Amino acid sequence: MDKLKRVFKYLGFLILGLIIALLVAPFVFKDQILEEIKKFANESVNAEIEFKDVDVSFLRSFPEVSVEIQELSVVGIDTFYGQNLLRAKSLELDFSLIPLFNKSAPKSIKYIGLNDADIDLVFLNDSLANYLITKPSEDTTGVEFALEGYELNNCNLTYRDLTLPVELYLRGVSHKGSGDIASSVYDLETSTQADSLSVVFDGFTYLKYVKAGLDADFHIDMDKLLFELKDNELYINKLKARGDGSVQFVDDETMRINADIKTLGNNFGELISIFPYLSAYNTVNAKGSATLSAVVKGDYNGLKPIYPAFDLTLDIKNGSAKYEGLDASISGVTALVNIKSTRQDMKDLEVTIDNAGLSVNQERITGNFRIRDGLTNARVTGNIKGGIKLENWKKALPLEGVEQLSGSLNANLSFDARQSDIDKENYAAIGFNGTASANQLLYKSKGSPAVRVGSASMTANPQKISLQTSAIQI
């Protein structure tokens, strides 16, 4: 019994000593770790890097060393002088203990965590972007990435590509990934949520302040530069979708894409929840069905350029929506939309909108629209028929920023034209037939003067187009 007591006594001393050592070690090795961080920054990065302090813990991620770099900022130089790339409350790194006792051992980073960060990425061209800050020199730091996991917690991301141009804004992002990332072939489990996502392309807002998320597993083969999408679910506001497929980098400029995406539900309200000006989903009673699917297959190379074949279909049937606080509703929403191309040069691009219709307060508009050979000598055909009172639209739809809207529009038109005939002003070859009119139009948006049109009418036939208007007042 006494021997057993002595064993437990010595074991207790050993555990206590180990805990004390782990508590004291950060103070012993802090200067060494701080020196390594500064060395890495100076030798590896073309940017101004500053941080307030470094916190070292041997307990937080034992048996790895946990290093927390506090109040970190990365600011650009040269072309991007003074421009923020990264500002973070903290950057957490976990790495092996061994390099602290053996300086020749590689410094293997096992985990990266970024907390409360603002990330601003700017792309000007293939060789000029504010995040291309790695120095083109041989690595003398001895740092290697043997990641097993990474996280972003409450981060804001802005991405701007001035060549397209496209702008992407993500706010309140939480993302985590785990897997044997150090291996050349591995499975990566990821989970992403964003409190707000906005997408602007060429000045037009496609998504505005939507909630978004993606839970996805990937199979990654770095030897083949192949990324395969496995189990996954994507949501944008109330719209949920699932995808299958892969992306492979065939060479430095070419991506081979194979993707098939479909919405999981078929609710019209889920669809309108993603549109910038109709997205007050929580205050709308929506009915009807809507399905969305897309297939993309082939190579993409922006320099040649070549594009993959794609086929996108949107099918809306008997949609209706009544917004809380508004007097009127929209109903009878129908459309079968198809956008597709089979050629690498997209010269056969075709856009079709069949059986399109919409009613507001019993006033209905219907039409069909088609573009063939969209990137060559495009042929545009279609028709539109119906009449609307604009004040009813303001009563039915949440038109942000519109203070006044009234007047009436009526149309019964058909058209058939080639781009070449329009460019050459060969009006005899343009099929344009029917009538259209506008009466007592008034439009005023917040901060802008009112625009008034007393009346305007148009009559068209294969021989001529007659247009009559009254004065326009601004």
C-alpha cells in the first residue's frame, strides 16, 4: 500500500511539473517564436505586416504549440500602396513542438484560424493583384504547411475583379475545413455560412444582402489538380440547391468543368427570395412552383478564349406573391427560360423565354422572346401583348427608392430582326408589327427629379414605323 501511495505521489509530482512546464514554456520560447514570425514576414512577403503582440500557449492545442498573432494587418506596397489586404483581430497557428528544440526540423503548420477579419482582394490582371505578395525567392524559412484544418470566424471578404468587372461582398463569414490537407490526395470537409452576400457584375446587382451557405465535401487530387464535389448543399436565402461535378486544371490557363446543379425545392417563393428587388421573403405570401437547373461541361480558357457548353433552364408555373403592407398582388407568373450554348466560341448562344406571363391587379402581360446565334449575327424574335397601370405595380411590388409611379402602358407587338440589318439601318428587312402606347407617365425616385410623359404612341408595320409623342418634362 505504501509503495502504491509513493507511485501516486511521484505521478502527481510529474503531472504537476508537466503542467508548470507547459505554463512556463511560452515565456521561455516567446522571443524565439516572435523572431521566426518576423523572419518569415521579411523573407517571404512583399507587403507591410504589423501586429500588436503574440500569445503563445502549450495547453490550448497540446501536443502542438498554439501561437496567436494579435491585431494583425497586411497592407500593400508599390501599385497597392496603403491599400488594406488583411486586418484581423487575431491569427491562430498551431505547429509542432519539435522545431523549438531542434532548429533544423521543419516548422510544420497544422492549423490556421482567422478571427474577426476584413479581407480586401483586388484583381487587375493575371500578373497584378494585391494578394500576389509572395516573394519569388527560395524558401529559407523552413516553414511548411501540413494543415489538418483551418477556420474563418466572423470575417468580411471583398473581391473585385476589374477585368470582368465583378464585385463580390461577403459579410459575417464563418468557414471551416478539415482533412489530411498535407497529402496529395485527400477528402476535404467544409462548412460555410455568410450573413450577407452581394454580387455586382458590370454595374448591375444580381444578389443583394442575401444569406448564403454551403456544406460540401470535396475529393482533391493535387497530382492531377482535380477537385471533385461530393456530398453538398447550397442555400441562398430560402433557395436550396445541390450539385455534382468536378473541376480540373488541365494546364496553367485551362479549366475542365463538369457540373450539374439543381434546386432541391420547387417553391416560387424560394426563387424570388434571391432577387435583389423582390427578396423580402419573410414578409411575402408566395405560391406556385419554380425549378432551376444548370449543366456545364467542357474547357474554359479566358486567353484563347474558349468556353464550356452549358444549358440553364428555369421553369415557373402559376406563381403568385402578396407582400405584407402592400395593397395589390402579382399572380399568374409563368415562364420557361432556357439559355444554352454547345460551341466553345459560344457563337450558337441561344436565349429562349416561352409562355411568359404576369398579372397585377387583373391586368396581364404575356409574351415570348428568343435570341439565336447570340454572339454572331443575332436574330431576335418575339412578341408582347397586354396593358398595365403603373400605379398598380407600385402597390404590388416592393420597389425600393421609387417615390412616385403612375400612368399606363399598352402593347400588342411582334418583332423579328437580325443584328446586321439593325446595324445597317436596313429597316425593310426588320419585321416589326403592331401598336404600343404610353399615357400620363410619371416616375420619381428618391433624390432625383420627376420625369413626366404626357402621351406617346407607336404604330409599326413592315413598311414603316410611326411615332407620336407629347412633351417630356423633367
